[in-house]
Amino acid sequence: MHYELRCRECGKSWGNQPRSICDDCFSPLEVSYDYDALRWQVTRDQIAQGPPSMWRYSGLLPLPENFQPSLPTGFTPLFRAPRLAEQFGAKNLYIKNDAVCLPTLSFKDRVVAVALAQAREFGFEVVSCSSTGNLANSVAAQAARDGFRSWIFIPADLEPAKIIGTQVFGARLVRIAGSYDQVNRLCSQIADEHQWGFVNVNLRPYYAEGSKTVGFEIAEQLGWELPDNVVVPMAGGSLITKIKKAFDELIALGLVDPKPVRFFGAQATGCSPISSAVKAGNAEIDPQKPATIARSLAIGNPADGHYAIKTIKANGGWAEDVSDPEIVESIQLLAETEGIFTETAGGVTVGCTRKLYRQDRILPDETTVICITGNGLKTTDALTGKYEAEEPIPPKISEFDKYLERTLDIDLPETVEA
Ligand SMILES: *Cc1c(COP(=O)(O)O)cnc(C)c1O
Ligand SMILES: [Zn+2]
């Protein structure tokens, strides 16, 4: 096997097994690879000949031998955002759009795809997770597709669309009267007791590797070049660290030229343990009690917070956070400028990006990619009251003209009804 689990701190090797913590030093485990072997196997040509999905990077993922993907997940569009850029006074702004990821419209589909590959390998029949919503949707859907039973644990107050979007797949959904952090602690205990594959607990090191594919795709879609800046929404803080790992791997394998990419983390002010630590110059997280409409990012004690801070500080990045009203405004701004309806997490990313340009932490000419990680149809409640349903009008041209005069406050010449 060309990969195995290794302790991030003491370096002890743990082989391949469903485990996320080093028993010796209680630090997190991470998948590490034999890069010397990979250098000969993974080339741009080989990747280009692969399928138009995240599986084109299979050589750089922890997948069992003879693994057969069941869905073409990932390889979402990356494109310029000229009208949003204009709002920011920017020139080189790109959107990586995981609001259209298969099968459940968030980047979580990538991590689940890798975790379930290993769940099968380890012989689990039940897969499970603690979730702020999108992970629940993705585990439930892919479990159905792959023939696992699924048990999903969520804080009770999630958005209705995310609850229905889990139950529809036949998952067992357990609502917990508590915060995500409490749900997650409970799941660690359940994982110890039952033989279940928790994608973000005992399978977490494999799961997290799936996020690298966002980074691989950004580099390939920019023509095998790294951007100057990436703006990434943070919950547990894993995605931002894995995009950096992806770029570092591409550099190590000679697939892109080295470049000190700056990483910018985005959070909601109502749950901002990572951005607060970055702003205060702290290397560790001070846990918070979340209070924000950005539920998908509402993790008060982020598992990878420490590493997210390191990633941000590595090349002179920064972290910002935005209030709930700014999140809503930013959802509307992205929709009105680029035709993309993102969920609250995307509002966080767009709102923080605007701040970062205003602060001159990101400069107009620099190539900047913002990660839109989830779909707005799942969090329509965030826009409640923003668009009042108007009284219907009769289906007559004269009525429509009256309506126009009323709403636009203008006088039209009288029309003759046909
Ligand atoms: C989970 C999630 C994130 C953050 O992911 P982490 O790896 O936990 O930091 C960002 N956006 C959306 C939409 C998510 O569901
Ligand atoms: Zn260790």
C-alpha cells in the first residue's frame, strides 16, 4: 500500500485502520504517502486521461486496491467572476463552485466518497456521522447509493431542508438537543461502543483527504498553476488545511511550480473561534458557543483549528468573519452578480472576501479563488422576509400596466385591451 496513517505530532505509524487519534500522544492521525513512488506514477497526462470527476486524482487519495467509484463526484466548475470582482475593485477573481457538487450539492460529497471507500474496506455495514447539515445529506445519499445503512446525528435546530435532505435517503436521523460540539462528543462515544464507521470520527483521516481534490482541481483548472490567494470557509478547519496539502503535494510531485499561496479563512462572527485566534495572534483555539445563521460552519471547538491557524499563517494569509446580516447581503450579492445561489457558508466566504479586499490584504491584480462550498436551496430560511410574495394580479394587459405604474411609480399611455 502506498499510504498509511501517521501521527501528525510524534510521527508514529499506525498502518491502515479506523482510527483518528494517536494513542501515544493523543494527537490527530493523518494519511501519509510514499511520494517517491508517486512521483513516477502521477503525471499531468495521466490525470488528464482520467474521468471528469475527483477520481482523476485517485493516485493521490487513500483508496483501497481495485476501488470502483460509484459516482462521478467533484470536478466542479472554476470560472472567472467579473461582476463580483467589479464590486470589490478586483480584477482576477475566480469562483470554485461546489454548490453544484454531485450528489448533494456541497463539497462534503468529496470527503464522504473517500470515507465510504474505506468503510467498505474495513467491513463496516453501518456508516455514520455527526453533522452540521451538509455532511448528513452526503453520508445519507452515498450510503443509499453504496448499500450501507446510515445513522446520522445532528443538532436539533438545523435547517428543515437539510433535515428532509437527509431523511429522504432512508437514513436514521437522530436529533440531539445540543450543539454540534456536544453531538460530536457523543459520536466519539458511540463509535467506541458500536462497530460503526463514523466518517468524521474513526474514519476522519481518510475522510479529510477527500478535501484535497478541491485543491487539485483549482490548480489543474487554472492550467496547472497555483493562485496567489484562496479564500476558504471554515467549520472544523479541515478543508483549508487540505487545500494547502494538495498544493504542497502538487509542488512536491513537480506538477506545478512552487508558489507561496496565501490562505484566507472565513467564518461567521457568531462562531469564529479560528478567525478570533488568528486576529489575536494565538496558536490555539478558545472554544465558543455558536450563535449564527451559518449553521454549516457552527463548530465552536474545531478539531483542526490549530492546523487551520498554521495554514493561514504559513504564507502571510489572514482570517476574517462577518455578521449574520452581512452573510445574507453577501448571498444576495453573489446571486445578483454571478447567478449563483449559495448557502450561508458561501455568504460567509463572499462577505469575508469583500473585507479582505477593503483591508488590502488581497490586492486587485492577484489571482484569487474563493470557495463556494454549498447550495442556497438548502438554506432558504436565511432569506425569510427578504422577498415578500406580492398579491397576484388578474391575467390582463391593462392590469399589468396598472401594476407597472404602481410598482415603478410611472405613468404609461393607456393601452387598448385586445
Ligand atoms: C463543512 C463545511 C465547510 C467547512 O469544512 P471544514 O473542513 O469542517 O472546515 C464549509 N462549507 C460548507 C458548506 C460545509 O458544509
Ligand atoms: Zn503521536
